[in-house]
Amino acid sequence: VFVTGGGCSGFQYGFTFDEIQNEDDTVMQKNGVTLLIDPMSYQYLVGAEIDYTEGLEGAQFVIKNPNATSTCGCGSSFNV
């Protein structure tokens, strides 16, 4: 998981599959899933919860981030 500049609120979340773990990545494991977070993104994700949901709109990751001071209407971007 990573954070980049963009979206209507300033920052946006991104997900990608990665085969290589950098030595400065933070590694989190839960329920058989390994998550890598780069150091720049980690500062924006401390304390955040990542969930996976399936519904009428399809499947998606949902991030509940206590560091976000505001989010856009669709929830894909945020501001701190």
C-alpha cells in the first residue's frame, strides 16, 4: 500500500503487488496477507485500518485513517 499526491483532497491511496521487499519497508502480516509500506507512506498510515469489502459496487479496499482531516466524497483521497 502506498500514498501519493493527487486526488481532490491532496493525497490518494494506492495498492500494487510487489515481489521485492526493500530493506526500509515496514512489513505487516495478518490472516496470511503480507503488506509492505514504504517509509514515506507509513507516516500517513500510522494507526489506519485497511479492510476488504465486497458489495453491489464490487470489491474494494477501504481505509479508515485517523490521520485524515478530510476526505473526498468517494473516499479515495484525503488531506492531513
